[in-house]
Amino acid sequence: MILKNILTILFNYRTSLFKIFFFELIYLLKGYKGNRFRFLNQDPYREVDDLNAAEDIPCPYYFLFKIKNTLANNDFKKFLDLGCGSGRIIDFFNKNFLHKEYIGIEYFHNQYKYCEKIFEKDKNVKIIKADFTKINFLQYNADCYFFNNPFNNDIIFIDLMKEIINFNKEKNILFIFINYNWKIIESIKNIHCIESYYINDIKGYAIYCLKNK
């Protein structure tokens, strides 16, 4: 099954493999952390049916590099990664955007413990073990939300987005979506696309903000 997932990854990113592998190598050599792969459909302890059961891989550094350049012109104070995995995203932005707060919510125990360890000296990073679909994460008052496609149910994703938007009507909020079908994102009201980059209909990223920004 792992081989099948790897072949799926290679197929999905085939048109940009050189760029993706190049950036992976560069950032690995730089010592960036959080580079564990996780295959949820092989996890015997998986109990949350609403989380993504396809392939669950870290967001490519090539995407993160491009997103970083856009975020440099769109300020944020508190970054919330819903389903932070092994912490790749938080580690990347924490190294590139200093003096920000970072919160990662992770359900799976091994990934949570790994994150907890690599960020134990970072006072501005908080890792929470929880199913974010069942806790009130809005209490953290984030102004930048990161989604690495943690859902296999579009309705749940849309309902969650509505909840976030309604809670933050008067705030400047950023949303970063990784590997979402852009048609699903466009169906959500009151958000505006700042930038998007897609390899195909699903693989890529999009950065949105509330329309009141």
C-alpha cells in the first residue's frame, strides 16, 4: 500500500517533479524539520472518519517557497495549522517569519509527540493534540489558517469554513489551501483569491482572504 501511495504522489506531481525534488533537497540540506510521511489509511488507530484518508504527505517545499513570497506582502500575527502532521509547515514559516505565533493541532499521537519534541524550545509555537473538528479552535483567534486538505468530505470542509468566516467577519483573515479542488473553494462565499498555483485540478495551492480585507 505504501508503494501505491508513493506512485500516486509521483503521478499527481509529475509535471513539476524536478522543481519539487529540487526544493525538497535544498530545504532538507538546510536542516528544515518535520519531514515525516504519514499514510492515514494504514494507521490501525485511525478513528476520525472526517480526516483525509487518501495520501497524506507534507506540503511540498516548492509550494511553501512560493506561498512565503506572497505572505511577505500580507501580514499575519497568529498562524494556525489544522492537522499539522509532523510540523513541516510550522517549522518552515517559523524560520522565515520571526516574531509570529504558531499553533498546530494534530490528532495522531506519534505525529503530535514528534512535533512536541522538535518545537520544545520554541516558545512561540504551541502544539495541541486534538481532533480540530471537535474542539473550539476559534478561541485561538488566528488570522492565518492553513489547510493541507485534511478532509475527505467537502460538506464538512465548507461548513467549517462558514464557521470561521462568520466568527471573523470584522477581521483580516488569510486562508491557505493545499491540494483542494479550486471549484470547491470558489463555491465558498465572502472570500477572495489573492494567488493560486495549480499543477492540475487538485494538486496546488491557493491563498484567500476575507472580502472585507
